[in-house]
Amino acid sequence: MAVKTNRKPLPTIGVDKYTFFPLTSDTAEGAEYGEAYSLRGTVEIAPSDSGGSDVFDADNGAYVADTYIENIGHDITNADIPPQVDAMWRGLEMKNGLVTVGTNMPTKYFGVAWRALKSDGTYRYVRYFKGSYSFASNVGGKTKPSTGASEKQTAKATFTAVARDYDNNYYEYIDETDLPESVTRETFETEWFTDMNWKPEAEE
């Protein structure tokens, strides 16, 4: 699709296809990922990024102003975090269906991708190249609501991004309306949600 200019900003009204990839190698030569895992039941994804500016004074005034971003990542609210996903994110191994949480929890890194539906019916696609998950205990509970009650229980986790060693990048995103004309949504989504290193390119 051709790039359109002077578009009005559009609110996002939905999110789905949350997919994560175990990061198996990250060196100066390249980054490699394991098999994609699609997590169903995504309710909300909220960026955790924050930033600001730092002013250095010299010559009796503001001399240099540096801007920065910190706490890069996102909080995910999901209908549930299944035990097998809990184990993967914590770097644990399920044995006979059991997830045993102890002091030995190595940091595991993942890449992640998803899409957000915009109010005009098109999508924004997002992916973070490297980060780790943290979340509270997965064994809490709440009394089942009575018949007709709309309240639902959810699970939450935080994805904290770090720069990938390969290229020092954190994340990237693209709107469907900005895809090259030669790249269809179907082709794009097939690649976006299976290969963390793939990028859309226009045919010459």
C-alpha cells in the first residue's frame, strides 16, 4: 500500500495475535529465535515506556539538552497465563505437568510481536526484539461471580525490553497503510508472526 500523508491520528480499538519467540542467540553477527508461540486471550497491552530530558548548564545557561527513554517495554493483561507459558517465561521446566518455582530462575529472553486494530479497520504491527518477563504468582484466585455478573478475572505480566546486542535496537512498528504496495496483508502477517528478522521490502 502506498504511504499516505497528512492522515488524521486514529485510535487503536483492539489487540490480538500476541506471539513470542525464544531468543536463542544474540551476537554481533546476528540474532536467532526459536519457534513462535501464539498466546491467546490478550485483553490489553500498555506500553511502560517513560522518558524525559536532562539539561546540562554551561556559559551561564542551558548548554546541552539530552532526551532519553527508560522503562522500555509493555504490560500485558491476559485472560490467563497457562502453566506452560509461565514455565517458559520464568525459564523453568514443566515435569509431569508441575511448575515448581524456586530460587533457580535464570533470565530468559524473548522477542514478541502483535497487532493492534485501528478505528478505520486497518492494523498497526508491533514487535520488540529482546526482553524478559516478570509477573506475580500465578496461583491466586477470586470467588466465581454470580450468574449474570460481567466481571472477569485476568492475569498480568510485564515485558521489560533491552537493546538487542546484534543491532542495539529495542522495537519497531509499522501501519498497514504504510506497507509497500507489493506486500499484501496476508504475506506480511505470515512473515511478521513467524520470523523476527524479516522486514517488508518493495519490489523493484
